[in-house]
Amino acid sequence: MSTEEDLKKWGTRMAVGRMAYDAGYYSQAARHFQLALNLAQESRLPEELLARTYVNIAKTHSSQGHFDEAEKLIKRAMQIDASGTEQSVALIDDYCQLSVLYWHSGKTELAGQTVREAERMLNDCPDAPDELQAKLFNQLAIIAGHAGHLAECERYLDRALAVVESSTDLGKDSLIYGQVLMVKVLLLAEQDRIDEAIEFYPQALQVIETHRGAYHPKVADLFEVFADYTAHKHLDDISAKFHEQAEDIRKTAKKMHSP
């Protein structure tokens, strides 16, 4: 049977894992999450805590490009959360995480199907946390934008921004706000609304760098997105600069994260 001490130990391992993950130290994050999982299993902690541990390990695997392993873990969490009577919020988050995983692994059709299922569940769950709602709308916007449905993309982005701006828990200095704003920058650029894109870009990048750090791997990924976009627009010089910035970040991050 689990004890209060076991719960504290599990919580500490999870907290340290999240800090390592947020800083881009994925190997360290994976180690702490695995220790949390071992503890949860040995101490027979509640199933919902086991599910949260699976999701966090999955996010770490996904960030390292281990998509198959990550998918298996998220689906384990989904089985647990689907069996509970009051786990609808957790299940929505599982579906959203799975959609993001599919998106990053190039399975865009599955990403769309999964996030739309999460949206359906959200409609029946009015008490979902603001951050989850914003994250879900942002993912829906990304899927719509990729499909060329720019008006739909903008509507979802506006919904995400409205949730953040009206939230008492989030705000314009939250990471999710920066992430949504960055997708809006890409949308504006795609619509050739360059002046608006240039206006929002520094703010979006500043918020993300504040949370992630200037040399976080995910910041490098952002520059790669802009490099690919500008290359698509035949802006080769600008694209090369974005690629160079991404490479510089990755090289510095590798040195910082080396033992």
C-alpha cells in the first residue's frame, strides 16, 4: 500500500523531472520520470498518478525522437484515464498530447483525427483548465493551417488567445501565450500580413525564451520552422540566417547539456 511518504517521493521525482524537461535536459528528465514510475509501481500509487507518469515519460521520449515508445506510453495512460469516472480532463490532455506526438512524427492525418476527438470531449467538459483549452485550440489551429484552412486556423488561434487573456491562472507572460502567438506569426506571414507578423514576432520569441531559455532545443526548432517557411517563400538569405541561428543554439545547448 502507498503511504504519504511514497506520494511525496513520487512528487519530488516528478517535479525534478519536469524542471529538467523544461530546461531541455531530456536524458536527465527521462531518468527522474522513470524513477518516479518505478516508485509508483512498487508502492502501488493510484492509477491516475501512474498515467501522469507515463505521459511525462512519453513527452521526453518524443522530444528525443523516440516516437514509437512515446505513443505506447500515452496509450497506456489513455487506457487508465478512460476507465475512470472523473478523468475526463486527463483523457482530453492525453488525446492532445497524442496529437502533438503524431504531428511531430509526421503523421498529420492521425494528428488531426486525434485532436478533433479531444475537441469533442472538451465540449462536454466545461470545467477543463484554461491551459488545456488554449493548448488544444493551438493544436487545432496548427492542423487547420497545415491543411490550408487559414480562416479556421485564425479562429482557433483567436479562441486560444482569448482563453489566455481572460484567464486568472495564465496571462501574456505564460509559455502557452508565447506558443500561440508564434503560430499566429506564421499564419500572418502565410497571409502576407508581414507588418503584423513582424509586430508580434519579438514578443512571442521573448516569452518563449523567458520560459525555455535562449539555448533550449525547442527554440532551435522554432528557428527551423521559420527557416523552412522563408525557404518556401524563396527568401533564401533569410532562410539561411534562421538555419544558422538554429544550428548555433543546438551547438551551444549540446555543450551546456554535456556531462
